[in-house]
Amino acid sequence: MRTAPSRRALRPLVAATAAALLLAACSTGGAADGDGATASPSADGAAFPVTLTNAFGETTVESEPTAVATVNWGNHDVPIALGIVPVGFAGSTYGDDDADGVLPWTFEALEKLGATGDDLPVLFDETDGIAFESVANTEPDVVLAAYSGLTQEDWTTLQQIAPTVSWPEFAWGTNWKDMALVNGRALGREAEAQEIVDDVLAQIEDALAERPDVEGTTIAYTWIDPADLSTIGVYTPLDARVQLLEDLGMKVAPSVVELAGDTEEFFVNLASEQADALSDVDVLVTYGDDSTLATLQADPLLNKIPAVARGSVVVVPDGAPLSSATSGPTVLSVPWALDAYLDLFQAAAAKVG
């Protein structure tokens, strides 16, 4: 079994409203108990035991979980959307606007479930990797990590704590829809998870109808280090943020598909001397700030990319909640970010001749 790639690209190569959805989730969930954990009364007990196959083997959940822990990015949003308050999940640093370890859309959902303040779940510190001891201390009966970069060793260790749901096929490659369905299945709530996914897709359809230039646009999602413009990091079609753009009506440019080839990694590098290979890209997406477009256009190699030259560039604000919401999209973060995110693409796509 190959080793999973690191999380370095989840914060841009890291060296690089949701109101309707939340109300729907809360209406089906039970109230949190004193330990901050609850299982929705609408869980399908007949679904158990359930066995899920992942990249490292099989995980069997014998009965309806009542203490749900999650690790890595975003998995906690699934039980929360289903009305279940986890006993613990990974605290967030990237995109955390108020340094409380909880991203805005997650906080809003927890608030509706009465699980903030003293009732906030335990936040695991994953600065140096999975906090195994902290996870064990929450005494979970399932650990959710359908969207993750777990290694074989990570998974084996977590399995000794509780049945652990890992990524099905590619590390960091589980899209927001499959994350919801896989984690939802482990909770006996796959049908309800599908309903939530369908609701988000309907919101996307409505939002696209108001932004006619977005659909059909070809894209390349990149990370370009402003301190070193010699390399373009390109996220492959396996990456969850790229798959989100496809859900938003866009297409991965053929040049990106060719560049990715048969890699099982979520990003590849392209030398800037070969930047003109991206000539079929309508809109280039990257992380940065208000100076990023000017920096790209001033570079003689990067400016050979037509999208850069004409300004058809979406600059996702690095380190802001919007970048976190769309880098590791979930059923809660997508509705939260949808309008602001699509507005960026509408403005860039409108410049395409």
C-alpha cells in the first residue's frame, strides 16, 4: 500500500444561506447531552452492522454509534449536518478567522445544536499529526475520516481505538458528496446524507442560473509561490477542490488532464518555462491576495498563459475562511461559500473572449 501524501497542499500547497441546510439538519437531530455527543433519533438501526471498504482494508461498525469522533479536515461537518454532535474533531487553524479552532459554517451549525461554549466538542490538535491519545480520551465508538490523508499506520492505530472509516480510494481525493455518503453510511444515515447532498446540489443549480458565464468554463486550479515563480503547482482532477469546480459547472482543462496523467497524487508540478501548456485554460485559479494578479502578469513566463494575460484569474484569499471552505469542501462549507465563490468565477469568466 502506498503512503498517503501529506496535507501540505490543503493549505495551498500548503507550504502551501447555509441557513436552510442547517435548519434541515437540526430538525432531524436530537439535543446534545452533557458530554456533547448525541445520535439523531432518525438513524436507521437496521443498517447495522455495516462494513465499509477503504484503501487499507475493511471497517465494520457493529451498532449505531453514540460517540462519534472525526480526524483530519472537514469530516466533522457530516455528523453535525445530520444533527449529531461529535465528541471530538480536529481543530482548525487554516482559515480560522477568530482563532477558536472552529470554522464559521461549523460554528453556526453547532450553535443551532446547542453545542458551543462549554458544550463545544473536544478539539484535537493535529499540528504534528493525528492526536491519537486525545482521540482515545474521547472514548469514541467510531472515527470518521473519509476525507483524509491517513496512512496505513494511522489507520491501524485508530482502529485500535474504534472502527475507523478512512479514504476509499485516493488520499485527500474524496469529494464533498462522497465524504457525506461514506461517513453517513457509517452512522446509519446514508439516505439522509443523500438528501442533504441533493439539497446542496439544488442550491448550486440556482446559483449558477444567476451567473451565466461560469458553466462550461475550463479551469486550472494552481498554487504559485510569489517568492518562487519558477514552478506552478497544479491540482489534479483527483483533488476535492477541483471536483467541487466540476460540481459548479466548470471543466478541468484538457491540458491539466494530460499533465496529471495517471498520477494518484492530488497535485503535480509544472515548470514555468512550460506555462504556455495551459493555453486552453479559460480561468486560472490560485491562492493569494490583491497583489497576486499583478505579480503573475509581470512575470514573462506566467504571462504567456492567456488567462493570466487577460486577467481571467480567480484569486482565492489565502488563509481566509473562503479558502478553507473551498479547499476542503463539505456539505456545510459549500452552501456557506457558494455565492461569494461563484461571484469570483463569474467576474473572471466574463473576461473570456
